[in-house]
Amino acid sequence: MISKFYVKEGDILREELIESLIKVEKEACEIEKEAKENLKKVEKNFKQMMKEEEEMVLSNAQKKGKEMIEKAEKEAEEYAVHLKEESSNILKRMDNKYEDIKEELLEKYKREIIGFEGE
């Protein structure tokens, strides 16, 4: 009779153990399912964050590129103005030099002609 009691008690313990294992396995499956869902959410958020970061970097690069182009255009315009002023100054100096040489030649030939007539 004692052995029957232990067997029945052992069967009850075994059933409780099996039920506990099944319960633990179900909980583990639910935890795994939640973990996979959370991982998908984290991945989605990470991808969105990376996309936003990429867009921001691209936008900043475009903005910086545009600023560089504007700066280069401004510098080119300033350089063109400088070259125009410089070429104008050079032309004025050349014109003045031409006028000086012309005056000297006219004066020289005038003296020669007047001096020649005077002899």
C-alpha cells in the first residue's frame, strides 16, 4: 500500500513537473516572440534614424557645396573687377607713355625742322 501511495504521489509530481515545463516553455515562446517583435521595432527605428541621419548629412553637404559655389562666384566676380581695374590702369599708363613719347618725338622733329630752317 505504501508503494501505491508513492507511485500515485510520484505520478502527481511528474504531472505537475510536466505542466510546469509546458508552462515555462509557453512563457519562453512568448518571451521569444516579444523579443523578436521588439528587435523588429528596434531595427525599424534604427533604419529610420539612419535614414534621417543620411538625409541630414546630405542636406548639410548640399548646403556647404552651395555656399562654396557662391563664395567662388563672389571671389571670381571680385577678381574680374580687380582685373578690369588693373587693365584699365595699365591702359592709362600705356596711353600716358604713348602721349609722352609722341610729345617728345613731335618736340624733337619740331626742333629739327625749326633748327633746319634756321640754318
